[in-house]
Amino acid sequence: MKFENKEGQPVPQVTFRTRRDHEWVDVGSDEVFKGKTVIVFSLPGAFTPTCSSTHVPRYNQLAPLFRSLGVDDIVCISVNDAFVMNEWKREQQADKLTFLPDGNGEFTEGMGMLVDKDDLGFGKRSWRYSMLVRDGVVEKMFIEPDLPGDPFEVSDADTMLKYIAPQAEAPKNVTVFTREGCPFCVRAKGLLADAGLDYDELVLGRDFREVTIRAISGQTTVPQVFIDGERIGGSEELERYLKNAGA
């Protein structure tokens, strides 16, 4: 199937049926796009593997950086109903994104991205793509190649970032292994916060067992801080790392 690139064309005029505070709220295309710079990424379905593990989390992580570069909103669109989209957003903790349900596929069809997923029992769904929209007009589209399955090569957040700001530095990926009542863990988190570094926290006994941290770091002490795949260590090692990095 050949997908038409819609660069230079206006986005479809549709009404998104959303749910807010247990009430139906109709949102038109103009409300989403008019007078704004908006990133859209669209995907086959809520709660599906690639969408949940990679597509949504990375856009959510980079949302503050996108906004600092002049983007007003980052919108996730899927051919799902409002209830499913709202629950998926909560499950993903994607508070920095706007989720729009395209339940009837009208927006997706208007973009020329509506495809048959009958073989999976999905019916009509969106092909995976992303785009930058300025004042309702598509400036740039990244359309996944027409390959079997669910290709995910060009519609990711990092590709969009490189288009908008090639020299921009993406935020570091930081994870802290901690336990409750640990003063050194509190100190490590404070150092990261002071340095302006967002982090994921995994708590011993709640999110992981001791065997996990031993397998990853070879140690059982906490905190253990990892940045971009590198084990930094505990709070003292983190402090030295941040000083050397000029953070």
C-alpha cells in the first residue's frame, strides 16, 4: 500500500469525541491545531507492545524539551475510543501528552493512514506515523515503511527531535535503585533534582528484589544510580559524577 505524504496540506477537519471528568467533550481540529505548533504521532492501538514500551514513553520523556523548542502540544492519536485512550494514558503515566481518540477513524482516514488489521482482529486501524503541524498545516511527516507487521523506524520521538532541532541534546536516561528509609537514597535523589535530571525510581521490595540489583550491578547496596547505561554508583559517586559533568 502506498501512503501519501501530506506535507503542505491542512489536517482533516474532524470532531474528536473525548471524555473529561465523566462528561463527553467534543474537540474540533481547529481547537487542537489552529495557531499552534503540534507534534502528532499516530499508532495502531492502545496497550499494544511497541506503542506502550517505546513510542509513548519516549515522546512523554522528550515533551519538556519539545516545548522548550516552541512546540505547543504533543498529541497521540489512535483509532480507539475515549475510554480506552484515557485509561491507557493513566497506565502509561503520560501526563505530558494529549491523547485523542479517533474512534471512527475519520482523522486517520483523512490523513490517508487508515489500514486493515483484520488479520489481527483489530478491524480498521492507523498506520504508524508522526508529523509536525504548524497552524493546521502539515510541515513534516515521517511515515513508517510499507513492510509486513508493525515497522517502527522513523516515527519515533528522537527522529522528530533531530528534524526540529538537530543540535539539541536529548535528556539523559536515569534510573535510581533505592529502598524506603534510606538517607543516602534521599541524598542521591536530591542531587539529581538539583541537577535538573529526571529519573525513574525503583524501590527494593516493591519494584525489584535484591537479586535484581546484584545481577545488574554486582552489589546489593543502595542507592545505585545508572545514567545512559552506565553504572554511576551511590550518592558519593553520583556527586563526583555531577561535579565532573559540570551539572
